[in-house]
Amino acid sequence: MAARPLVARQPNERLQALIQEAGCSNAGLARRVNMVGSERGLDLRYDKTSVARWLRGQQPRGRAPGIIAEALGRKLGRTVTIDEIGMANGKNLASGVGLQFSPTVLGAIEQVCELWRSDVGRRDFLSGSAVAASALVEPSRDWLITGPDAQVARTAGARVGLSDVRAVRAMTDALVDLDHRFGSGHVRPVVVHYLNSVVSGMLSGSYRDAVGRQLFAAVARLTELAGYMAVDTGQPGLAQRYYIQALRLAQAAGDRAYGGYVLAASMSHLAAQLGNPREIAQLARAAQEGARGHVTPRAEAMFLAAEARGHALLGDARMCQDVAGRALSALERAEPDAGDDPPWIAHFDHAYLADELAHCHRDLGQAQAAARTAGEALDGHPANRARRRAIGLVLLATAQVQQREVELACHTGTRAAELLGSLRSSRGAEYLDDLQQRLEPYRDEPAVREFTARLAAQAS
């Protein structure tokens, strides 16, 4: 990639210090950067001369600074930001806001409120930041080894009571329903402004310990929702910050089960989207270990399904089958005890599990099983799960492509595209893009040409 100079073309002392700390040679760093780039689908060809230029003050373009930070972070075993490597280039894209699992409750409040303020007031500042797999794994370790907060009560600010907590829960339920029906592009700005303008005042208010625990639990759920919506609007770097803070808020609530959910349902799925299969299984196992004895069978099934996704992406069919079988068994045990499930896991039914298994079979190249489980998911998802049904249709179409049923796949894909046309969902669009790529070898067939033209017309 071509390079541009830093503003003053000063030697990059920050990068030099980190290279020395990592014990890397210039050639070694170049190799690591090229490797990380390859994982991201980039053909980088840096060498020791490239690193020497960076040390003299030049800065590579595009995604390269984030990839350099990721490569150094892996070597150091911690998160490294673009600021730390001296490549923010005056844009502050690598602000640490929201990336830390705070050791104190007060620090957690300050950090999550600053995240909300930054998201509202400086959206480009945060959405442009790179996502680092280590930034997901580190907080999971902190969560696993951190003891419960002794107390969360506050005596400053306006009084907060249980009616305020109920209001946050009701708002969350309403926003979840809107998100399912219309996609996050329509809803996320409302969530962020509510967090920043209303919820931040509650966290900074005065409350008893028991009320505070419930408040932190409610805010953790809404913060996780904002993170999911960041994923669905194509902002994974922002999503990781919300997920980390949701995990810390769950810790303050004393809710180990929900902390496990954030790891398995949120961080693990983000790692899947980013193509980091080892982190998927690692985060899901951390959820199982940290929430052991605190979850219902339904939540256990979800945690196991997340782990199975990781094994599938790693190509380990045996482990995937074993863990998926345990997930099915756990969900069978859940049926008689459905009333014991907390609200955040009540949605995870046989249709959702079939959806997860369809992903596993797709990634393992098991087309027949992928088609069967995608069909089971579609049979079980109600009409108000519009985005989930659309994704299920794409999974079914993908399985049909794998079975060389190209015309049928295009028909199924068209149904998915029609459904996604009523949503604002980057995640759904990414699934359609993946389907188009899988159809590329059959691009000359009439059904594929017609399907591609229909998508192009819909996008225009």
C-alpha cells in the first residue's frame, strides 16, 4: 500500500517502543502484519523496509494501521490501539473509550456514560475504529477472575427507584420488538440517545444497593442491544465497546448468567462475523465456565450452540457434533422449566437452535443437514422475526447452492431479498452478498443472471 507521512514526519517513537516491548524484529513484525491481513482477505506484502519507513514517520493507508495494532497486540497478549502505535493521524480513531473492563463500579459508570456521549456526539470517531479480537478476549478473562462488587449503592444525584428500572426494561422490550420487525438502521439512534439522555442520569443518581443491582442489570441488557444494533448497522468496532461495557454492567448487577450471555450470544457471534473461529469457542467456553451453576438449561443450550459454531468454522466436525448434541439435550431439558428462564433467554427456542446448527452445517459443507436445519428454523420463526427469517432463507439458499440446486437457490434467495427490502440491516445485506459470491461460479445461468439483476435493481 502507498504511504502518507504523519503531519510532522517525526520518528514514530511509540511504534518503536512497542516493537521493542514485543521483542519483534522489523521483518518479524512485517510477517505478522501480512498474516493478519491475509485473515482479513487482504494481500499485504510488507517487509522490513516497510517497517523501517513506518518508524521514520510514514503511515500506511486504509485498514493497515488497525492490522498493525492487531499484530502487535497478539504478540503482546493485550489490546493495542492505533493511538499506541502512533498512527491515529490526528483522527483519534483508536480512542480507548469503552474498551476496558473497569476494576471499579464508579469507573464502569464513567466509562459507559462516556461511550454513550461519544457515540451521540462523535459518531465518526467511534464507527471508524478497528475491531481487535484480543479486545474481546481480554475482558472475558477479567470477568472470569473478578470477584463480585461488594456494593453498588450511591448517595449523590436524583433518587432512582424500581419504577425507573421498570421503565428501562419496558423501553428495552419495545425496542427489541421494533428491531426484529424493521432492522437496527431504524432503531439504533433512538437507543443511543435514550441511553445518553436518560439512562446516564439514572446511573449517576442515588439508589440503594438492591435497586442499583437491578438498574445495572436492566442497563446491561439495553447496552448489549445497542451493541447488537451496531453489528447490524455495519459497525463492529463500536459493537465490541458496547459488549465490553454490557459485560461490566452485568458484573455490577451480580448477574453471572447474563454476563455469560454477553460472551456467548454477543462477543462470540461478533468474533464469528469477523472470522476468528478460535475466539468464538474460547468466548463460549468462558461463558459456560463463568456462569456455571447460575444458568437454566435454555441458556446452557445457547452457550453450547455458540461453541459449536466455533468448532464448525475451525473445520472440526467431530467436536461440533458433540457440542451441538449437548446443546440439543440441554434445550430438551428446558421445556418443562420455561417459567424459570430470565427474559433475555426466553427467545432461544428450537427455531433459534436450528438456525445456529444450520450455520454449523453450512460451514462444514454438510449441505443436506444445512438445508434441513434451515428449514426447521424457518418453520419455527414467527412472522415478527423478519430479520431472522430472512437470514434463515439465505442459509437455506446457500445449502441449495451447495447441493447444486441453483435455480431453487435463486428462488429462495429472492424471497430473502424481498423480506430484507423492508428492513435496514447491514447484517442481512452481508448474508445476501455471501450468497451472491457462492453463486458466482454459475453466473452465466439464466436464474442467476435474473437474481443478480433483481438485487441490483433493489439496491439502486
